[in-house]
Amino acid sequence: MADSLPTEFDVIIIGTGLPESILAAACSRSGQRVLHVDSRSYYGGNWASFTFSGLLSWLKECEQDSEAGDKSTVAWQNLIQDTEEAIALRRKDDSIQHVEVFCYASKDTGDSAEEIDVLQKNPSLVASSTLTKPLDSACLSEETHSDSTSPEMPAKDTPQHDGEILPEVTDREETQVKETDCGEKTCIHTVSDGAKDENKPVVEDNSGQPKRNRITYSQIVKEGRRFNIDLVSKLLYSQGSLIDLLIKSNVSRYAEFKNVTRILAFREGKVEQVPCSRADVFNSKELTMVEKRMLMKFLTFCLDYEQHPGEYQDFTQRPFSEYLKTQKLTPNLQHFILHSIAMTEPSCLTVDGLKATKHFLQCLGRYGNTPFLFPLYGQGEIPQCFCRMCAVFGGIYCLRHRVQCLVVDKESGRCEAVIDHFGQRISAKFFIVEDSYLSEDTCAGVQYGQISRAVLITDQSVLKADSDQQISMLTVPPAEPGARAVRVAELCSSTMTCMKDTYLVHLTCSSASTAREDLEPVVQKLFTPYAETEIDEGDPPKPRLLWALYFNMRDSSGVSRSSYHGLPSNVYVCSGPDCGLGNEHAVKLAETLFQQIFPGEDFCPPPPNPEDIIFDGDDKQPEAPGTNTLIVAKLEASEGSQNLDSPGQHLQ
Amino acid sequence: MQAANKEHLYKLLVIGDLGVGKTSIIKRYVHQNFSSHYRATIGVDFALKVLHWDPDTVVRLQLWDIAVIGQERFGNMTRVYYREAMGAFIVFDVTRPATFEAVTKWKNDLDSKLSLPNGKPVSVVLLANKCDQGQDVLLNNGLKMDQFCKEHGFVGWFETSAKENINIDEASRCLVKHILANECELMESIEPDIVKPHLTPPRALSCSSCAKS
């Protein structure tokens, strides 16, 4: 496999996140020979989405010792000539920290036969076995740790990970408690008691609707393929730069979307729907007639606020929130506009607030009732769509392919080649590297931000509606001045990101502390742990948490190129995901770098549409409209004429 | 032709080991030609075949070749390749028994990555290609092959030759027949309100582009 990889390219791209994948498609589309590699076994880097078992494997990977799995690599030091020097790349990505996992769902053993099947496929899923030590929510941090090599483990192929990811145990009497403090490492906490749950009656809604579904952990594991859990939670503005790029490049042919159906607000402890379209405003039951008129008047003004500078000139240097107070708006409406429509931080200036409001309004109605789209199967599909486009235009893809170092010519100061983990030297003219691959030395002077993330699996929507298939965007304002607003995206099963009768909830904010410390207060406001349902007699009952994950992701989006130390000028750096709601940062970054590398080249022009190349069954002439735009390479490099690899390599 | 009442668009995958003739089969079926030296097409990720199924029905088939250079070569398919396919051909070369042994691997791989919206596996037809190049022992016993297909969940099998144009139309008809039969069942589970952004003629955008400027 390695020896059949060509050794010369125009562009080598390391990392398959969104900006790198857009660049790969753009380079390949403009005729460059592209090699696109990722050291991971999946596409997307920190932009990836995972099935449930895939996510558990990812959690395990986050834990693995940085030196592990390095034995197979070939030393590169001898391959560097006297006229060259090497810039080593990082061996282990450390952009994910403070990982914590909580399982609330009942772990009943009803259908153990199916579980065993799952366990065999996913050795990491030891956690699905049986009941565990009951813990109440007050002692969440008091995990039970077991020795991962202990003979009592329920599955024979227990993962080796220094006992930090905690496989649950069959019987707590047999548990060897190794440590009670997991520090900043991954922990799995269990807070439900399966045996107790068995005897509980199923809770009925107040509204007399069908019973609340009981979802067990083994069902989640069994239906794990229904989940596509994104590491980053983003939406596409329907008039945003990513949707425009997808359409322009026709990469959109690979993607499908759902409209976000509701914009929600969290006010005085309650979740409410924000009316945002004209029809919403007039149909709203929450707003009075006077409020409806006030809101419409203000939103109409925002659509062309630039034409009326007199209306806001006294507030240009003052916060948007103060400006809103001077408008004829009730506190209710001010809250909607500030937090759910403009979605700004309280300190945001008036002009920026008006601009954000206008953008929101402009995006309404292009595809649906809210300004946002969500990709079916998750945000993690989008980088793959660009990769497909790159591959269709001849780009070569190697996952699980680690680049050990960049080779720099001392005299010219330019990067000439990379050396991969097989010790193979691959040369190119330009190199694009995702930030997390750069070594500590290169990044010594870099200041990173952090993103706090939570991923929840719940049994009901935060706001019940006629249809249970709602995709909702909720902003929870900061509880105290100076704190950050938390963005909540709730996805239903028709987005193809979670199993039936569950919701996948993503929480995001820029970090002040660890993800759990930043986000748990909001989680507690909106949800109740599964096991506590009997106690919680709230009206309406809160949705129940089945499973929760917290982690921090490094935010390199604000890093300037000049703060990386010692990189040659033909090495370009892509940042990881930013904290923003849209994908504007990634698209802009990719386009800017592309213009730097290939000034004047068209960025992602539309390819010939295969739909235009029709060979009609009744038509003997294999020519059709549009064929003249088809690019046919004069290569014989197709699979029938060359022996490229062995059969097994198609199968992973 | 245009007056057909029903139009169906199906994505089909063509899968199998290297050199079994996947691309040749697509070329023969779609382009009506065969060449032992063919050129790789860049910029095209599927070939389209239009079938006039019956007087009322047009079936458009997108045939996705796994051999688009680059991703497939190192076994790094994106989900985009598998997603929403309605059926597949798994191809082996009758002159090379090892390619037949790989068939079950391909079938298992496919079933692990793709299922119909109702959770059932997609219809797959097995093609024993290069049947013009002498009979293989594997195929001497048709009953055995029928048994194999039944055990491994293939809806049928055909001895094919892209070179001599043997049985390719028949195999395709068999697959389409099964997909059409499945679809009645699937109609209920098809999701409404999916947004597919496309290149739209500028005139259609007049309103929103006014607002944009």
C-alpha cells in the first residue's frame, strides 16, 4: 500500500477538518495534484461525527498515552540530508481535555444476547453490561474505578487505558476501587440503578399523551449506528458563506439539510418559542397585540437600519442591550431580540447588534421558517463532501497515515517534502497543516482559546410541540454578568443523528473553566437525570437525561500565522473549529489561504454536472448536452489496468 | 418519452475487488462499449443510465463506481459514497477464485455501512464477471450458487461478460425489479422537508438577492 503511493504532489494537506477539506477540493478542482492525509482512522479531525460506539472509541483514543502505537513507525532522523533540516510534527493530538462521561440510562440486562453481539464488535463497549453502583446526583464525581485488567471484567477484551476510561463492572462487590479522583482525565460515571428502575411505573405526561418512552443504555448501544454525534455543534446560515460555497461548487450535491424548525429562548426558568418570521409574530399566542406591532416595527427597521442612522447614532458606542431599552419594546421582546435573534453577548455594541439582527432576518425564508439549516447525518458530513469532490478530481486520500516531519531545504528555507510513518519521503510544492499537528516547539508562543462542549442524549424535547420532530436552537443567557451565553442545539431523530424517541442535545460556549463546570448549571436547568424522574414533579416535567458527555476543545481560530515559530513560508496553517455558530470562519480561512497559494485562481468553481452526461438507453450516440465541458484525463490509472492494492485494503 | 407518469432515481453501487471488471461493466451498460484500455474519467463520480421501464415509468440509475481514483484506492471511502444507495452489484472474476472469496467480505462491509431507511439491507445482485474467459469450477454447479446467494442475502446472481455484453442488462433489470418492489414499503418512511440546495438560475433568486445587496 505504501509503496504504491506516488512520491510527488503539488499540494500535501495534513488534517481532514473543514478548512483543510475545502482547500483540498479547491486545489484538486484547479488541477493540482493533491495528497490529503489524516493520522486518524476517520475523516474530519475535531469536525468529525461519530456513531455511539465510534464516540466511545474516540473517548478511549483521547485517553491513550501519546507514545502508544508508535512502535511501527520508521525513524526519520537518518533520512534527512546535510542540506536539510526537519520540523517534527506532533505525535499525539492533545486538543481535547477534561473529558467526562455520565450514564443515567438504565442498564437492564433484558436482551443480553444482542448486547453480546454488540460487545464483540465493539470491545470498548464494556460499559453496557449490567447494573452498577447506584449513585445519586449529589455525588456525581465519586466514580467507581476498577482495574481494567481485573479478572472480574464482563468482557474478555477489556481496553487497555490505564484504567481511566472506566469499564463498568458486573457486580460492585467485586469491584476493586483503584482511585476516586480522575483529575482532568476521562471518567465514566454511572448514576442510575437499573434494578430499581425495573419496578418503577412508566411516567405519564400531564397532557395525557402516550407514555414516555423508556430508553435503556443497551438500546442506545444497540441502536448506536443511528447516532451521528458531532464534536462541534454548528448550523449553517441559509444566506451564509458555507451554503453559498456548497452551492457554487456544487458540493451541495453530496449533502442534504433540514431546516431548524424553532428558535427558542430561556427566560425566567422557562423555555419559550421565539416568533421570528412575520407569520410567527402574528400567530404567536405569547405576545399581545401591542407587542406584535412593536416587534414587527422594530424588525422592519432592522432590515434597513443603515438607511436610518439618526435612529441609533447616540448609541453607536454603547451596548445593544441599552439601545433596546430605549425602543418601545417590552422586556420580553428585548430578551428575544438580544439573546435569540441577534444572539449577541450583553456587551455587544449597538451597530453589531443591529447587523446581527439584520443578518438573521435576511436568512429567514430562504429555505424555511428560521435562518438555519442542519446537515442530515451531522455537521461531520460537510468535510467529507468536500473530500469526495477532491477525490473525484483526482485527489488521493490516506487515513491512518501519519506524517512524522516536514523536510526543509536549508538554503531556500522552503519546505520540500514530508516523511511519513513508513519512512517514505513525499515531495510537494505547498503544504497545508492543521494546527493540532504542529509540535510544542512550533506552538510555543501560541495562545489558544478553549471551547466548552456537552453532548446529551435525552428522552424528550425541551419544549413540547405538536410534532416531536423539531430541530431547535436555544440560547441560554449568562446567569450572572460577565459569564458566557450557552448555545443549545436540540436535534430530533429525523436529522439522522440520534435513535428514534431520543434527542441529541449539543451545548457550546467559550470556556471559562472545564466544560462540566461551564455547562452543568444549564444542563440542570433544562433537564433532569433519568433516575430522579420520580422525585421531579415539575410542570411540565423536564426531559430526562439518558447520557451525557462533557469535554473541552482547543480553539485555535484566533491564532495568527506569525505566532507559529519557524515555519517555512510555503507551509500554511489551518485552525481547528471556532466557537461561533456558523461556519464563516472556516470558509474564509480556506478561501484566504487558497488565494495566497494560488493568486488569481478561481476558488471552487462549479464542476460539470454528471446529470448532464446522460447516455440514454435508447440512444446509440454516447454524446449528450454538456459533454463538451467534461474533463477527461489522459491517464490509464484506473483500477482495471493497474495493480494498486490487495483486496483486503478496501475493507477497513 | 417526457410524458412518463412515474420517474424514479436510484443510486446503485458497484463493488468488488480490484480488476474484476467493475468499470468495464459500467461502461458497457451505460456507454455501450468495451475497451480493455480505458481512460479514467476525472470529475465524474457516477454514470447515469436511463431505463424506460414500462410505458409509464422511467428509471434513472446513478451507477457509483467504487474506483474513483484516490479515496477508494486506499480503502478510505467517505460516507457520501454509501449514503442513500438503494442497491448494489458485487462483482467477482470467475477466473480468480480469490475474488469470489472476497465477496462475503464486501457484502458484510456493505451491510455494516448501509441500510434502507426501514433498517433492512439494500438489494444486492452478485455478478460472476468474465464468464467469456472459460468456466470456473465455482459456477459449474448453479444450485450451489443459488444456495450461496440465499445464505448471504443476495437477491440474485448472473454470469456476466462486459466484453461480450452478456447478461448485464438482465442483471440490472433484476436489481431494479427488487428495488421497485421494496420502494412501495419505503414510501411511508421517506422524510419530507429535506432541503437540497442547488445551483439555481439567477432569476429564481430575484427576491432574496435584492434583499442581500
